[in-house]
Amino acid sequence: MFNSPAPAVLHRVGRLSDGQPRFTNRKERKYRPEDYFRLTLTSEVAEGATGKVHDAKIEVQASDCRVYSCEAVVKIALGNKEREKLRHEYAVYRYMMVNKVNHVASVYGLFEDAANEATVLAMSHAGTSLAEQPHYTEHGQVSLTEEQKWA
């Protein structure tokens, strides 16, 4: 992280797998390969209100030693204000999951680095952002056709 050749250690502070938020300060000392995953940032996509957004690749080694991978998006917040916004975004995703809202990105977890200087939200890649859509104006207004409104 932060363009460093040394890997960053992130600890999960929140997860949405069953719709309930899980926040923990528990930091294990030993992990088996199936207890962690590798997150590789591949490129910076954008900078938003909560920090920088990166394309990423997630790799998980299962207990049978097979490695599974998927493309992801990672949001990284560094300042206290941005970190609080990212926690709020995580809470919004949790709310949508609990209420079974369709067509929302999957959230893999909320993490903090070991030095407690960054908060990281890992999620599925759900396509282009609203700002990148051709019907999004520079003033934040959206212009949609009737077909787009009901799609």
C-alpha cells in the first residue's frame, strides 16, 4: 500500500457476510493460508469523497491448497474525516444488504492497516461509476430517458 514494495497488513474490522456488522479489534498472531487473502492493487481508478479508488485482484488459498481469485475495487481512506465517511459508506452497504436491495456491489469487508492510518473497503467491481455515465452532467444532475429510468 502507498506504493511500497513491502506488503501492508490489514485487519478486518467489519464484515457483511450475514447482514450483521462485525467490528472487532481482535488481531490474531498466527493465520493459516485459508484465514487470509492477498489483495493486490492494480491501478488507481479515481479519487472520490472517501479517498482513492483502485482496481484490485483478490486471491484466496482454500484449505485444499487451490487458489481462487477475482477482480475487485478497493477504496482507501487516509484522513480521519475520509475514514469516517468510508465507515458510513460501509454502513449504507450493510443497510442495503439487510434490506435485500438488488443490483448493489458485494462488499468483502472493511479493514484497517496495522498502523491504524488507513481504512480500506474491498468490494466487487460493479461497473462504471455514475460520474462516468454519459447521462451524468458536470453539475451532478442526471438526465435519463424514460427507458433508462425503468431499466
